[in-house]
Amino acid sequence: MENGDSNEGYDSSLPVEKWCGDDRLYQWKGCWFRLQYLLGTRQVLDKFKPLPSDVILASFPKTGTTWLKSLLYSIINRSSGACLRSNHPHLLVPTLEVQLYGPQQQSFSNFASTSSSSRILATHLPRQILADAVRPADCRVVYVTRNPKDTLTSFWQFVLKSSSYEEPWPLEMAVEKESLERPEKVFFITYEELKDDTKTQVKRLAEFLGCPFNGDGEEEVLDEIVMSCSFEKLSSHEVNKSSEHSPWMRLPMSSFFRKGEVGDHRNYLNNEMVERIDAITVEKFHESGLMY
Ligand code: A3P
């Protein structure tokens, strides 16, 4: 297993599939995981104790997690851009199954301190896996999603940057791998909505979090947060341009910032790929109200 750490949580009877490079994916509870995330996930389910004051950011990878981490941290801490200039967003808000549990685990106190009593935690785990563990705490959940074709394009580009995959990962194969109650507690947003009118959406998000921008001078704070969390601003900071690898994955810290645009899949996917993904999306999500 990776990093020579404990194999706790590994079950050799799990279905396994070759992924890109010489990596493997393991199927557990209907989802496919790389080994280190499977181990982290099983530890989350065994050990994570959510608190009612927690705010949990839930997202599929490449749907805007880094942006939302910056926004949530800034809204809750009423932070100017200073903290974002010197800390990568993933070191402000840790991801449960990647950074707080599993082979790469660090203690929550290693992440940037917050002036709020709310812990902000992120996860890429789907609802069917994490919901039972989190529901008793009745904490707030912010869920971001994104057009699947842009998500796939972003993900494919991200994986290509990983030093561990020497062979290029054909986009055709990536396309084949494309595998969804409580309104006061769950905030749902799409990357596209956030991109279209960031200020309005950040205002809504702050209201949901119970810290609205309605005091004296708060309009300026809101503008400042929107600006300091913008792709242009965040991607200009040295900490976010760094080619150093993150402590928890084999990728440069700069990998979380690529183009930050809507519709970039048109530059990569051919018509056949688009039709294939659209068909899968209709099949899987036609009853979800999430169709693009
Ligand atoms: P692209 O690859 O399309 O550029 P995640 O944070 O979930 O890994 O998602 C990464 C995607 O969000 C990448 O998309 C990245 O460029 C984009 N992104 C990162 N920070 C952003 C920001 N502040 N505003 C808009 N998009 C951002």
C-alpha cells in the first residue's frame, strides 16, 4: 500500500479494477476508490465525530472544492485575503478522508486556525456513504456540483499532472469511467451558478451559514471576499502557484488551479464523447432535477 502505512481497512475480497498508470480502484459500497482514500474513508466512518456546529463541504472532485473552501473559510472567519495569500485553500480546510484520516492523516490543529467555533471540513464522499455518520449531528452541509463534461475534463487534466502516471491517460478511457431533505441544513449550488453571479451566491451562502452580510460596512467585506477568492486572485498567490507536491497527494499545489472556466470541455471532448456522457447523465440523473 502507498506510503508504507497501515493496511487497516483493506479487504482483499473487494472488486478491483485497473485504473490509469499502474493504479487500482477498489469497489466498496457501490463506489470506486483508490486505496489510500478507501482506507481514509473507512477510518472516517469508524472514528469521525461530527459536531452540530460543523460545516461540511461535500463535492465530487474537480467541481469547485478549492473555490468553496476559500469562500467558506473567508465568510465564516470574515477574513480578508491575508490568510489566502499565505495558505493554500486545502491547508485552510482539510478533506476528511484525505487529510484528517487515512495514511496521510494529520490532526485538525495542523490546519490554519479559525476565529470561529465552527470547524469547516470537506469531503468527496457521496451521500450514501457519509450521510448516516453525519446526520445525527444535524450540521450544515454545503454541496457543490458541476456540469459532468467540464468536471471530467478538469479531472482528466488533473490526473495527467500527477507524476505517478507515466503513461498518458487517454481521454476515451476517462469518458468510459464516468460512473447523485433538509433545506435549512443543506445548501446546494452548482459551479456554473457560482461563476455566473458570485456575489449573489456568496450572499446566499452566508445567510445559510447563519452569518449574513447585513451589518454596517459588510457590503465591502462581501466584495473583498468575492475578489480574494476569485480564480484570478487565488491563482496569482505564490502558495498556489507552487510546484511543490502537497503532503497528501502526489501532485503540485498548483494543480488545483487550471482555467476556472465554464464549458472548457468543448476544447477536449469530441461529439461522440459528449453524446456518450450526455446519455449516461440522462440515464443516471433524469429524476434528480440536476440535468444540464
Ligand atoms: P478547471 O480544471 O476546469 O480549470 P476542485 O477544487 O474541486 O478540485 O476543482 C478544480 C476546478 O476548479 C479547476 O477547474 C480549477 O481551475 C477550478 N478553480 C479553482 N479555484 C477556482 C476559483 N477560485 N474560481 C473558479 N474556479 C476555480
